[in-house]
Amino acid sequence: MPAGVQSAGPALAIRRATLSDLRDIVIIEHDSFPSPWPAWSLRQEMSRQDSIFLVAVSAGRVLGYIGMHAAAGLGHVGTLAVGSAHRQRGIGEALMLAALQLGIEAGLESVVLEYRVSNTRAGNLYQKLGFVPTRIRRGYYSDTQEDAVETLLSGLQEPSVQEHLTSLRLIWQDKHGRELPRPQD
């Protein structure tokens, strides 16, 4: 643990999701989205060869998850959610930083994601991470016909982008009084 960082509460771990996490992931999915992905679809995403699917765990409990797949140097974050009882505690940011780190290590150049135009908290997080809006996707969400903001974080292999993400890790650690966990297998 870095000097000056004290552990605040139960340790947070980020690791690759396993099929034994699926039940908790499905519960969070249903708690988080008006049109949740079915369990079979989440299982399929977790099992993809090109998938980075991580869970944040504390005291043996899954608190949130992120799913991203990669092809030809481009990552696509398809899902990110934190259980309602654990939101606004930096877990979503920790998951994003972990997935981006693994993407960098896998040689990704860019990552794209979409979020509902009404989800300003998500938009603020993605902007903080360096994602730039590229377009509005009209009627993207079939449940409500709500538009999506498509965003792109490019230059992941550039030192300036990696330095920015490293600085966000340090800010996260200062704010939360604990070391930001590195993803584990």
C-alpha cells in the first residue's frame, strides 16, 4: 500500500468474473437497467475469448461488474453496473480503470462505449477518464427509444493517456483512502 494510504473498510478486489459470479451479476443487472440483459447473454459475454469481464468484490460479495470485448485494437465496453447499495463509492471508476489497464496491456489503441443521454453521472465519469463524445445514436435503447451518446477514448498506447489514467488511479486512492486494486485472475 502506498505511503499515506490507509485502508477504509473492507478491502476491494477486482478480478476476472467466473460463472459462479453470474447469479450476483444478474441481480445487479436487473437492479440497474430498465431492460436488463438475460442471464444467457451475460454468460455468453463472460465466456468470449476476446472478453475482459471483471467483477469488483468486497467481503466475498460482488458489488459491480464491467464487460468489454476487443478486436483489431478496439475495445467496446458493453456493460458496466454497480449494485444500488454500493453506488457513488468509486467502484464504477475502479472497474473502468481496471478494464482500461487490461486493454492497454492487450495492446488496444481505443475504447468505445455508449450511455443514455439522461445518465449524466456516467457521462461525467467517462469524460473524466478521457472519453470524447463522437455522435448521438438516435433511439439506441429499444426499451425507451432514448438516444445514446457514443464516446471514444483513443491513444491508449500513448504515454500522455497512460499518465492521465495513472493520475486518476492516484486521485482515486487519495479520495477513498485505500489502494486501487489491480485486476487479478
